[in-house]
Amino acid sequence: MELSFSSLTPGKPRQVDLDGVKVCVARVGDEVFAVSDLCTHADAMLSEGEISDYKIECWLHGAEFDLRTGSALTPPASSPLQVFHVERNDDVVTISANTEESGK
């Protein structure tokens, strides 16, 4: 799936649909990250959460995840998020259904 870099607001996560999978896309400065939108602790959408540096916080229970690796950083979450491959070419951001290793 493709979207424009300029349509992403820094620090404001956004949900996109990638072949039926809900993905949370986050822009941090000039970088873009894509992780599974569903918190691994509870049934909550991370795209409704807050971004601080390279972390996203689940709005429901406060669990934090690293946007770069998907790692769960704080309880109550302990399982990592799926991380999706992101490529940027000028204003075009491509998010691939091929997931990368998460939590490592």
C-alpha cells in the first residue's frame, strides 16, 4: 500500500488497512514506522494512542512499544508487535505486507 509522506502528521498515529490487516502508521521526524495496530495486551487500537520519541503508548492501559522494533517496553504488555516493512521515496511511503522480525 502507498500513501504520501506529507499526509502523515508527526507524532500523530494513523490506522491504515493493509490487505485486511489493521496497521498503525507513525511518523517520527523524517522517519515512518508501521506496526500492528492492535495492542498485544488488550483489544485496543494503538492508532488512538500517544507517540513520544520512538515509543507509542496504548491509550487503554498505558503499555508502551518501540516503533522501530515492536518490542513491548512497559507492562502490562509483554509480547511484541508485528513490524511491517516501510520504504520511503520522496513523498511516497510504501508499506509492505511482508513483516519483519519483531521484538528483537
